[in-house]
Amino acid sequence: MDLWLSRKAMSPPLSYDIVGCAIAVHKELGPGLLESVYKKCLIHELKLNGFDVKSQVFVPVNYRNMEIDAQLKLDILVNEQVIVELKAVEAIHPVYEAQLISYMKLLQVPQGLLINFFTKNIKTSMKPYVNEFFKALPE
């Protein structure tokens, strides 16, 4: 199953709002800072806009009825519906995409956004994802 959606197909308003917040942060700060700086600013921006935001959420790994302490943590979880993974890197490697897709599956979260702040344009460089849990969301 192809989990990547084109930007035109990304319809949930929540994802648009999150990307809008990321754009606001990027317009203010520009590229070239550490990921941790963008994360703090994006969390602040999301909260200012009324979203329920959790950061550094542990991602449990269950293997054959045993929870593995894998020390996995996602960057941001918005309204329990969208995982936001942030990067500030020259190139997005497939491992970053696989990581986000795995977090979505393990936590049964329907949407994910991979946002790289080392870019000229957040809107054209970010990547939205959905999984099988997306179908259960209200339209």
C-alpha cells in the first residue's frame, strides 16, 4: 500500500493547519537552525492556535505479547491524530519516512507529516502520509 499522498489529495483540515503553523515558524526563522529550535517554536505555534500538542511521546513496540523498551520517541503528536516528525537536514532519507510510517502503525495514528525546515518552501518539501486508520476518520 502506498502511504504517501499527493499534496492535492491531503484533505484533512488538521493537516493543513499544522502545515500552516510550520510555514509561520519557517517564515519567521528561515532555514539553518537546529531541529530542536524548530520543534520548540512549532509546539508553541500549535498551542497558540488551540491544538492539543504532545512532544517526545514514547512509542511502544510490542513483539509477541511482550513490550520492548526500544526508547522510541516521536517529535510531536497533534490532537491524537497527526504525528509530526521534524527534520532540519539537507536531504530527506527513506529511513525518516519509514520511521514516521512505523510510528503511525505502532500508535495507530491515522496521519503523519514529515517536515524539513532546511528548505526554501515548507509547503512543497513536506510529505504527508496516511495509513489504514485514516479510513475510520469522520469526513
